[in-house]
Amino acid sequence: MIGIALPLSFLRSKQSQGIGDLEDLKTLIDWCSSLNIGLIQLLPVMDTAIESSPYSSISSVALHPIYLRLPATTPFLEYLNGQDRVCYRTVYEEKMRLLKNLELKPVQSNFLQQFPQLEEYAVFKVLKEDTGYAPLSSYPLSKKNLKETLEEGGPAFLKKVDFHLRLQQHLFQEWKSLTSYAKSKNVQLMGDLPILVSMESHEVFFHPDLFDLDFEVGAPPDSFAPNGQNWGHPIYNWDAHEKENYRFFLNRRDLLAHFFDYYRIDHAIGFFTFWKIPRGEKGNKGFFSEENPKKYLPKAQKRLRLLLKDTTIKPIAEDLGTKPKGMDKLLEELKIPGIKLLRWEPDTDGYPENSLSTISLHDTSLLASWYRQENGELINDEGRFTLLKASLETPSKLKVNLLQEYLALDPGYRFLYDEMEQINIPSTVLPSNWTIRMEPYLEDLKKNTALATKILSLIESNYAP
């Protein structure tokens, strides 16, 4: 199956309100359906509040309201939609301000029964809003009890909590509608299960026992990041999760199963061992939380088997990086596909069928920039087409490239500089990270028959539904 990958924020239409949204995604589904593109892979869509990174969620189960299309736009949102990059925090705050004026249906009891963790989220979201998103360390300790927080909140506080629950219910319904639409167009959707949550999350706030808050998670030094990486998110207390039979992870999987056919297990290595860094230190100060395969393999097997049990949603393991010994074999035994990045593993004939192959990722340079770095020269149109074609000829059952790689087949849709194409530069905090927007409007993309012809010529010779 051939697919495309993107952050939802990347999309742009003339009706967008400063960021890609669910209505834009419907338009993209139409476009994919017309080109025999059978899969759309999205980066995480959980609520990150004021943080632009989709991997900095304040909740593992709450959907992000920024992806809703408001019933009516405003001159300010129109202005924001005309910007080259997503003005993330401004768009978020403006949309939240307007969303609070909408009439939303009362919360149904069965909705809260299905997603009880959302009550914690709603309380936490109000606390964050009321304190201007102050860090958790500034909150009174007594507020870390949900029941007490609700009892002490008063009518105004409870009204705000109710709003966020209503909004989540509305989001759930909108996503379900989107899922049904995709099925009607024979397009499957892939979600993303981030391995971590933010330190500023309701899970850390109400359940600190599930985390080892003295440490953070990252990646060891390598050619990709010589000083290692510290992602700034807390590491798990696996013993506490095991006592709960990993309910935390199963809840996340089950939420994704409502909307997606597949899901990417972000940093699947973490189910085996984490690169554990003392809080506040650089990535090169870390160490592996467990190095003995006899200890981590049985635990990883139990965790992954639970994710496979009693569900229809299919996992894809993001298994890139310094793999622990025995990981490949276990994923193969469990029939969980891994990811193959062509630039790192150029011998594509050796790819297993049960895998996902791609040219680039949201954390890497894209094709043109990579080619120039490797060969010291610019890639021409023929070379771009040839490499894209090669990426669709691997034995992998899933062949997924970033949407940008296909858009760049049209010179008019390319960025001024190749470096501007990268979605995120790991281990950096830059205003350009996570704020990229597609060059064309979706309305114009749908009318671009020349580009459609190029993409069809790539896909039809390799198409496997």
C-alpha cells in the first residue's frame, strides 16, 4: 500500500484558520483517493496546549482542539492563514477564545464512562489556563487530588471543566465523522502513539507514581546527534505500570482505535530500554535503563503482546536508532512491522515484506537536502523522480513518504531553500520547528493535473491496494 505522511498542521486551504484542520484533511482524503494513495499517516493529534510539538502532549487521551474548523472565520484568523508558517500559539489562543463562545452539546454519561481519564484532563486544563500555563512546580500540592480539586473549585471552575469535557465530546464526534469519510473513499488512516507525555501533563500531575521524575528520556550520542538528545519528558516507573497491567498504554491505544486503522509506536525502543538522563542534564550524560537482554526482552514482550491483544488497530514500530539486542527478532516473532529508511539502509532488496519503507521522516532532512549533503550537488527533476520511484519499489507492504516529497515534483511547490523543508530539527528549540505549512493551497493542488499525472505515473506501476 502506498501512503503519505504529514503533521495535520501542515495542511493549508483557503478556508483554513491559520493551521491545517479536519476539514482540510477531508480535502486531502479526496485528493489521495483520486491518486490511489491508500494511506494517510498523521503525527500525533493529542492536545499539546501552547506547545507546537505534537510530541509534547499535556494528555495522552485528549484530542487537540486546534484542529477544529470554527463555524465562522474572523479577519484575524484570515490574516494568520496568510502567514508562511503556523503562528502556533497565536492560532491556538485565538481558536480557544472563539471555541468558548460556541454552544456545545451537554456531556453524555456514556462518553465519560468510556473515557473517564478526560475528567482529570479537563480539571488540569482549567488549572493550566487559570495560571497562564505555569509549570507544575508552582501548583499547591493539595491540588493534585482530583476529588479535592473539584470540591474546592466552585461553580465558575466547574463550568470551565464542563466546557473542556463538552469540547472533547465534540472533537470525538468530528473525528468519528472524518474516519467514516475516509473509509467511504477507501483511504486508511494511521495515527501515532507517542512513547512519552510531557512533564506538564495531567498524568504526571495526578499520577506522579507512574513516573520516575528524577530522570528524563532521550537518545545516546550518534552521528545523527553527536551530543545525544534529551527530549525533556519524564521516564516511566515501569513497576507501577505493570501493577496496573499497563492500563495507561492500553487506554491510549483504545482511543486511537476509534479513529485509525494503523498506529505508529513512537520510539518502540523504549518498551525495551530507555536512554535515561538525570533531569536537566544533556543527552550525553545518560545511560541505558536496562542493558541485560534477559531482563528487558521478557518485559518488552509482555508490553507489546498486550498492545496486540483485543484490538483491530494494527501497530507499526518506529524502531530506528540504537536498537537493543533481540529487538528485531522479537518484533518479527510478534509480526509487528518496523520502519526502513532508505538513506540508512540502501539495500532495499533485503527489506522484509512486513515493514514500512520511506525516504525521509519528520526528524530528518528531505530528499533534496539529503541528496545535496551526500553528493555535493543539487538534485535534478529526473533524479528526484527516480529516487521516489525506487522508494515505491521496495518489498515493504507499506511504502509511505512525506507529502512534501510528492509536492516537490512541481517546482512551484518547493521551498526557497531545501533546509526549510525539514519539519523538526531534533534536540533544538527553534521557531521553525513544527510550524511548516504546505506551499500550495489544497484547492489549487486538486486542480494541478500535471502533478497528478506525475504522481499517478509513479504509483500506478507499483500500486498494490
